[in-house]
Amino acid sequence: MHSPAWKVALKLFLPSWDFFNDFGPVIRLESRWLRPGVAALGWRPVFTRHTTGSWARTLFNPAGNLELLEHSWVDRAATEAGPEPDGVGALFATTETHARLVRIARARLLAAHREPGEDSFQFRLVQIEPGGAFEVIFTSVALPATRDET
């Protein structure tokens, strides 16, 4: 039995809470800056946790909607990449999904902060279990922080 069209349309205007993330594994996109000749900095989540302080954000929240879209791409990428056995990471690195993750991680890193000497970065997909254990699904090679469009 199908839902009426108005109910399907109504779902577009309601927020998506991560209610079930406490009960199952969660995929997280992490990144870190790399500096030549210096040990790599620690991994940090690309998406920061935040709370909604206003009901107005429930109705109009373009930044939140973009983040939800990016989260769905991260989840899809984790499914596509699978756990990191020998050789699979190289195959995944040639896909459009990988290129999308590069764009997301680069944009989020550059928007957060950048210090002199941070010319490259890495990202990885991590599956985190409810108890805190985690498994690395994919780790990228070093990538340039800025993309030369010429």
C-alpha cells in the first residue's frame, strides 16, 4: 500500500534525526592535515556534532540539508568501498564516489581551518560500533589541499 503523495512530500520538510545510530554501527568520514617532514596530525571527524537551537531550522535549513545529503553519500561510499582487503582500496580510488568524498573532505577541511604548511590531507571511512570499537573501511592517499583548476 502506497502512502498518499502529500505524506511523501511532507517528509521532505521534516528533519532526519540519527535516532537509530545508538543501536547500530555508524559510518564516519574522518580527515587529517599532512605537513611535509612532520608526523601526521590526528584523525578528526569531517562533520561536527551540533544541536538545533531553533524550530525555524526545522522548516528552512539548507546547510543542514546539504549535510544530510553528504552523510548519505558517505554511507553509500562505505557500502561501495567495503572493508579494506588488499587491492580493493586502489579500485575504489578510481570511482566517482571517491571523487565526491575528496570534494566533501577538502571543502569541509578548508572551511574549518588551515595553518601554514598544511598543503595536503588524507581522509578515511570508519565504521564505529555502539561500544566504541571501530574498523577502517578505506584510507585515501595524500591529496592536495587545493585543487588547481587550470
